[in-house]
Amino acid sequence: MLFRDEELDVDVPVFTTRPDTLFGATFFVLAPEHPLVEKLADDEVRDYAQKAGARSVEERQTKEKDGVFTGHYVVNPVNDERIPVWVADYVLMDYGTGAIMAVPAHDERDREFAERYGLEIRTVIEEETEVLVDSGEFSGLLADEAIAKIVEWLREQGRGAPAISYRLRDWSMSRQRYWGCPIPIVYCEDHGAVAVPEDQLPVVLPEIDDYRPQGMAPLAADEEWMNVPCPKCGKPARREPDTMDTFVDSSWYFLRYCDPHNDRAPWDRRIVDYWMPVDQYIGGIDHATGHLLYSRFFVKALNDFGLLGIREPFQRLFHQGWVRQGGTKMSKSKGNVTGPDELANRYGADAVRAYILFMGPADQDMEWTEEGVEGISRFLRRPWRIVNEVAERERGEEVTDLTRAVHRTIARVTDDIGRRFQFNTPIAAVMELVNELGRSPEDPGARFAAETAVSLLQPYAPHITEELWSRLGRERLWEEPWPQADPALLERETFELVIQVNGRVRDRVEVASDLSEDELIAQARASARVQEFLDGKEIRKEIVVPGKLVNLVVG
């Protein structure tokens, strides 16, 4: 996409994987190394860019983000809005074009930066429905559908086009450290760099007295180990004193887990092909350009050599966020770590575990508060009372509103944990179910609701739920299968229809679930609140998301 700097009369290209968030771009960020910085910035900005560019990639990706305003603006191609241009350390030159549109409502790094500098945060995609809002003519579309339509619109306007951006980059794998695989190269005056013959591999690390760097690689101090004959001519030569990055080891060791007792080879390909790839990889954001990338290099190379049948080592990647306290990342080096033992003694291990998972989306940074543990501890007391109320009841066969709510909760929790990898929202869903059960303890579906609530809470509070399961006359909850939702009971007779005008919510009405699209549009037009915003205006487009909303686009 092209963002225009009208003052300099230049188009600044940007690569994004989320064109559906374009209407939420509230500022623009250049990497410190971006060539445009020299043209549009004053001495203060250039000085910042020079200092920020000198920081390591890891430091720039993990430290608190900082930046400086350039005094320039660019024009957003979808709405002609002028947004400020910043230079910031968290944007890297080797990602995309080295320039990003910042969407703080839908990107954690952009949000941190916006909160620090008081920049606007504008939501353009509803979290629950994944529907665009405040996005002009694209409001009301599901995000996946909107991506294609916005890209096509940009192409027609000459402001953008589909593109593929590769994140490959060189890997400097040598280290001036003792710990690491020796690099099997010797240097000869006549033949230069010579590979150690295969029959002399592996090169084994020598035992040395001091592992610490002293201005040179530690191995260089061991003259006996360093001096060897050249494999080609036999003349005196010297080994490579650097060792390989330890990522060289960790980039393939997981393959051995599949066949750990093999004494004939690192692994049997048939066994590895059966178990691999790994279903879920969890690691910090720095892994995306480190271990994850290197592991993929290795697996693809091993596949090329015929040693593996797979091309990718991991099916899914998930980045966990940081835990913060007082606005600062928890770290042993900073001495601000809260140990779990004292809290577990005070509130119970289940309450501490459940709070950690309830704090917020696991892929975002979260603020730790002891008050939050207290809140979860209070919630976990509620099922005790409710279970005791319904423990003597039998399961009713009648399908009630509570029964339907149970099945909706099962479906929501299962989807959040299994597909969305969200662990905080399931607790909120169970809280809602417990509240509903508390209002209807005499309902025929009350015992079923209690059993289900206990089952769904089990991963979060295994000790408490095992006791509650016993009070319900059951045994060994950990051996029970996960609850299954009945698709026939997920459908509701009515639902809340959200009515929007130009992407802004103007009313919510309860309607029958079996209404056609035309009938839903008629309901939307008939709303008295909506008519205030339609008076005298032409309805140019009607967007219907079945079971969710109607968006009327007026001109």
C-alpha cells in the first residue's frame, strides 16, 4: 500500500498482512534505518534514529518501546486521513519495507507505543464477531471477507496491490564462546579454509580451565588443541576457534524425542515422520526471528537430504506476552518477581493458577495485581454453594433455556481453548453459566449445568473441581471426557440483532432466529433509533451478517 507524504510529494510503501485494519491506522512508523528519515527529519530525529539503529534486534523487540515524532504526516489511502509519522525502535528495516501503518487497537506493540505517547487507539474490528466497524463502506463485513475487498479497492485506486514479503535473513552462527559445537574448519597458509575430513568428526571440545571470553574466543588460548596438521597437505594449520551458536543444537534436538533410544542413528525416519510435526510451538516474540526460523532451516535441509519426510517442524506458533507489575516487565534481574508460593498458601493454588490464565489474552502483556487473585478466589467459592444446592437432584430430561445455555457455553469454551488459543474468555463464559445457574437452581437442567461448569473449570482449578465432582456423586473427574455440545441445542429461537449505520452501532433489537435477510433489513429500517440517522439520506448499501448484524451504508 502507498501512504502519501504530500509535503515531500512522495509515496511511502507499506507491507501489511492486515488490510482489514487500515481504517484503524492512527499513526505511521519508520524504522530508524529507513532512508526517508534523512529527508523528512531534523537533527534531533536523526540523532535518535542513529542511536536506536545501533541497538540489537533483541533489545529493540523486547525493551520498552520509544520513538520520536518527525513533524510530518502521511495520508491513509482508504480514508484520506492525515496521520503523524514517527520513527521508533520497534520497527525493523528487514520487515516488509521498514515502514508500518500503526493500528494500536489491534496490534499489541502499536498499542504499547500509543499508550506511552498518548496516540489515538481506534477499534475497527469487533473482537467477538470479527466484523469491521467504523470502516466506511466495508463496515459490517467479516474480517476475512473485508481483506479481499479492501485489497481489490486499493488495486482499483492505484494505491496498493497483493504482495509476498519474505522474512528470510542471514544467520550469523559463529560465537566467541566455549559452549557450542566446534566449527570443523582448519586454516592452512597454502590451502586456506579446509573442512575437517568426515572420518575425523565430530570435533570434540577440549577441557579448559577458564571458559570466560578474554578479548578472543576461549578456545584460541588452548594451543595444543588449536594446532593441527592441514588435512590436505599435512603442514601446520590452526583450527577455527569460534563455536557454533547454541541454536544449531536446539534447531533439531526435538527430532530425537521421537526416537530417543536409537543407538544406530539420530532417528528412524519412519518414526519421526509418524510423530512430527509438533502441534503447538509456544515461545516469545523473539523466537519468530530466531529459534523458529532456524528450526525451519534445519528441517527443510534434512528433508532435502532425504532424512525427513516433513518440510515444516511446527504446525502452529503462539507468542506469549509478558507479565508486568507496576507497568514494568517482571524480571529476576529487576527484582520485581512475585513468587507463587506465598499467594498459593493464602488463596490456594487453584486461585493463583486460574488468575494467571484469566488475566487477559495470553498473547498480550498483562498487569499483575494481587486484587485479581482475590477476585478469582471469591468466584471459586460460588460453585461450592451452587453444587451443594443441586447435588441431590437428578438430571432432568426437559430441554430448558438453561440447558441450551450449557451447550452454548461448552461450544464457546471448546472453541476458545482449542481453536482461538484463548484461556481467559472460557473462565468468563463459565462465570456467566454459574451466574445463570445461581438464578435457576430449581431448573430441570440445573444438575447438568453444575456438572458441566465443574468439568469446564477442571483445567483451571483441578483440586477444587475434583472435590466438587465428588460432591456430585461422581469419581475421577480427570478421567472424564471433555463435554460435547449438541449442535441441535446451539441454535436460539431469538438473537440480538446489532443495527449499524455506516459501521456505528445505533440500536440492538431481539429478533427471531429464522428471519430472512430481507426481513432483517426491514427490522433494521423500522428501528426508531436508526431512523434518526437515515432521515433524508440515501441507503447506498445493506450489509447483513446472518445471526449478528445489519449495517446500513448511507450517503
